[in-house]
Amino acid sequence: MVQRQLPNPVELLELMQFKKPQLDGKKRRLDGALTIDDLRTIAKRRTPKAAFDYTDGAAEGELSLTRARQAFQDVEFHPGILRPAPDVDTSVDILGGPSALPFGIAPTGFTRLMQTEGEVAGAGAAAAAGIPFTLSTLGTTSIEGVKAANPHGRNWFQLYVMRDREISYELTRRAAAAGFDTLQFTVDTPVAGARLRDKRNGFSIPPQLTLGTIINAIPRPWWWYDFLTTPKLEFASLSTTGGTVGELLDAAMDPTISYDDLAVIRDIWPGKIVIKGVQNVEDSVRLRDAGVDGIVLSNHGGRQLDRAPIPFHLLPEVRKAVGDDFTVMIDTGIMNGADIVAAVALGADFTLIGRAYLYGLMAGGRAGVDRTIEILRTEIERTMRLLGVASLAELEPAHVTQLTRLVPVTRAASDVVVG
Ligand SMILES: Cc1cc2nc3c(=O)[nH]c(=O)nc-3n(C[C@H](O)[C@H](O)[C@H](O)COP(=O)(O)O)c2cc1C
């Protein structure tokens, strides 16, 4: 028999204590986002389709990006037990300086398209969090503008070597003069990948209005208000003739860049230099032997060669081949702090986030990027605690198994037992 009583008014009152409503709409929206995927959902709602798709999309069938994200989801962690980690230290030394977290912001082109604050929001959020910010050659804020947004923190510059070499050299000199400490030389873009969503949306630079764009604008008035009432959206360091991003890339990039260009850039650049877009073990070793300061295993977020190798799968093999002392960073597919922990466990010194940052930017400008960093920080700390490690240095390959859905044919064939 259940024992019943009359409702107690005091208990009832306790139940009825409602939380004070959050009147600041942006704060309410961002606080409600618990994952990077949640930020993506908000971003999609608030951003015109062509701008969202330019960011969210990848090349051709978008297989590289899907696979890279899947590879992180297919991680199995192996926690140690009864190892108290009340405080976790998420800081690292990377390329001669500190970072409060094991990730930095990746270079992204045309960033003010996503949300008008663009790189200034990214650099400001990076400064507040104590992590590095990377400005793209195709950025929409000048080198000096980024320096002003992150005057005391670490700024990195991403270089595309263009047909007109002098433009690239001049940018390199300007970034050095502004105190940027690391150059990321991107090498996976001899030609532009086929970004089919951009083609289908008729997306061009500068953006053009069509009937479809106008209909799509109706539920997104704030983006348009920002767009129309702030300085013109254009590349800060390049002049363009117009076209899709792919067409612009093809016109500007030189498909003949080689190790000779690397030698020239090294003469001009006084700081650290890392090569971004490395996709096999052999190139990793060759670059180490050529004396660069590090590499970024990356397939450009799946935006270049579709079906390219998954950087996260390459990581253990590359680390083994280059040894412990060479800096190996990784990007493509990171959507969760646990992805970053897994990468560090398997030998990455550092990671970069592209879309995770841009989803935050589109969801809420500077406050949205702060939220991205906060979400990743919380996930990193919680994963480390649950694994029983107190610092990143304690993470090791034994903490992670990479479950693979896709197995190379040769291995699969040799594994087949006939009989
Ligand atoms: C919208 C967008 C623009 C990008 N522009 C550049 C660029 O100008 N230079 C570059 O080296 N990489 C660029 N990337 C690639 C990123 O630096 C990074 O490698 C990639 O976004 C990592 O994958 P993720 O988005 O899954 O984190 C861009 C990526 C995106 C999403």
C-alpha cells in the first residue's frame, strides 16, 4: 500500500521557484548550445544559405569530411581508474610559445561573409582564451587589424604562394613586421577543389543578389543588417576580379609550387614555419629532413581532394616515422573536445579548428566564438578527468583505439581466412 498525505504547501512552493528568464536573446541562444553541433544548428538558422553552405560544405561528394568526422566518432577510450585528477592542466608549449588549450584557430578565407565581425571576433576570442589565431591569405581583415584584435597573444599567418610571387612575399614580410610568430604554408591547393554547393547556390565573390538570395534573406534580417551597415566585404590583402571562390583560387594559386618556394619563403620568414596539408608519411619525413619546424596533417577540411586520407588515421604512423621531437599538428573533422584529446593521445602536439570556430561565429559573432572555445574546453577537461589524466603529457596511445569501418583492401585481403 502506498502511504498518502495531503500536499504540503511549503514543498509545493519550493517546486515552483522558476529560474529568472534570460532576457538577452544572444546569451540565451548561446548558453542553450551544449555542443558544436548545437552551434551549427543555430548558425544554419541565422546565416544565408550560400554563406552557410560555403562554410559547411566540402568538395565533390564531401566524403573526406564525413569520413574524418566519423573517424573521430569511432574512437574508443580506455580510462584508468582510481587515479584522481581533481585539476587538469590543458596547457601546451607549441612552436616556441604557450597555448592554454591544445588547439588553435585554423586559417579560413572570406570569414566576414559568415558573420560581419569575422577575424576580429576570432582573434579576440583567441586572445581571451590564450590560444593562437591564424589569419588566412584570403582573410577579410588585414594583418594589422588582426594584430590590433589580439595585440598580446599569438598570431599565426597562413600563406598561399600565388602566381604573382611578390604578393605572397610582401604579405609574409608584413606578417613578420606585425609580430606574427608562425607561418603556415598551405600546400594542398594546387587547384581549387570542386565545391559543388557553391556552384549550385550560384555563390560568387563579391556576393550577388538573385531572386533566391532575396527570398532566403527574409528570415535572416540580422545577417543582412550587419552585411549592409558594415564595411564592404572583400579580401583584405588581395584584389579580385570576381567569380566563385574556386575560380578565384584557380586564378591566384600557382600549381607549380615546390620545395624551391619553401626555400625562398624560409629566407624571408624569421619565425617558425609549418607546412599545412601534409597527407602521407613520406612527405612528413621529407619535410622534417628539410628542416621545417612542423607539419599540419590536414586535407583542408575535405575541401580539396575528396576521398583524401583521413588525417586522424595517418597520425600514429606519421608520429612513429618522424620521431618524438618533430612538431605534428592535425586538423579536419574536429567537432568535440574528445576528438582533440584522442589526437593528442595518438601523438599530435596540437590541433586546429576550422568549422567549429565558424559555426560559433555564425551563431553569435564574438560571443559565439567564445562559446565554441568554452564548449571544447569543457569537453577536453571532462574527457581528461574521466580518463584519469591530469595533464596532456600523460595522454598516450594506450588511451585510444581507432575503430575503423574502412579497411584498406590489401589488409582486408590478407586477413581473409579461406577454407
Ligand atoms: C570556410 C573555410 C575556409 C577555409 N579557408 C582556408 C584558407 O584560406 N587557407 C587554408 O589554409 N585553409 C583554409 N581552410 C581549411 C582550414 O584551415 C582547416 O584546414 C579546416 O577547416 C579543418 O577542418 P574542420 O573545418 O573540420 O575543422 C578553410 C576552411 C573552411 C571551412
